[in-house]
Amino acid sequence: MKILTASLFALALGATPALADPIGTPGNPCAQDSCQGNIFTISYFANSATDFTVFVTVDTSGYTGAGTFLSDLAVKLVPQDTDFTSTALVNAPGGAGAWTLQDGNLNAGGCGGGGNGWLCVNGGGSLLTTPVPDGTYTFEFDLTVADSGDWLLDTASIQARYGITGNLTSEPITMQACREIENCPPRQLVPEPATLLLVGLGLVGAGVARRRVRLA
């Protein structure tokens, strides 16, 4: 029993990386309640200390807003534009070539706000291929940073616009690390260490209770 308990503690403490829930879920609602029914996830895989593949997914199946298509998306992953040494959009709904990647966040007209570390993609000719609500859309970026410490892992932000005037209020979001590129973005959530610990302790308690019943 002691060995089992110790093993469960080790499992709980060593379960890395722990993936936070995407924002927009019942358990992790948007900080300013403006995801309009969408669920957002940002996942990344480190190809090297400074080169990263980043996936941004937008689950629009529960969208409740007034727009009819996803037209613009912006993410803030580093503090300043100069922290990126290269940026590229590798894949997107309707094909990467149908979207325009530029520095800046969203304003009432779409991409075109100030820089400050924001990257923004404009749908252009792909507008009709990304209707909402419809399903989950994935954007894949290849990004190189000047220093690996530039990532805003726990304080990244995301915005989206749906072909209507106005934009999503900047929502804070945690970047999720992937163990391997083949499973990025993560296909399922990995429980936080604390959750694993509680489950483990519950199993230990159940085992102790069962043993007592047998002895009685």
C-alpha cells in the first residue's frame, strides 16, 4: 500500500505538461464572457529552443453571436513584435494562401491595430469557407523567437472577429505544450497534477476500505 501511495504521488507530481482547459468551456469560461459560445485553444510544440509550431483552434459549434463567418483572428504570444525573428502561417481554413498574416491586433475593421506582440490573420478570400457555427477550425503557425523566454505561456491572449463590426475582447489564454508534434494540438485534455493526485488518493482510500471489509 505504501508503494502504491508513493507511486501515485510521483505520477501526480510528474504529469507534465499539465494542460489547462481551453477557454470558453463551462469549467473555464472566458474572462470577460465574450467568446460568444466558441472554445479557443492555443497549443505549441518546440522544434528547438527558439523555433516553435503553434496551433490555434476555434471550436465554433456552439457559437451564439451575430456573425456568419470567422473573418479575422489575432493572438498575442510574445511581449513585443521584435521578439519574433520570423513568422509564417503554414495552414488555415481554406488554405494558408487565402489568409493574410500581419503584425497587430484587431480593431473595428479587422486586422490593423497596434503591434505589441500581436499576430493577426485576415480571411480575405476564405471567408465563405469558415462559416459559424460549423465545427473546429485550426490555424498552424511556424514562429521563431529571439529568446525562448519571450513566450507568454500563462498570459497569452486571443481575439476573433466574425464578419461584423466590432471584435472579441482580448481574452487571456494559457498556451498548452505538446509532447510530440503528431499529437499537437492535444487530442484530449491531460488532467492537472492536482486532479491526478485526488484520483489517486481516492483509489487508495477505496483499496483500504475494501481491505477492511475483507478482514472483517
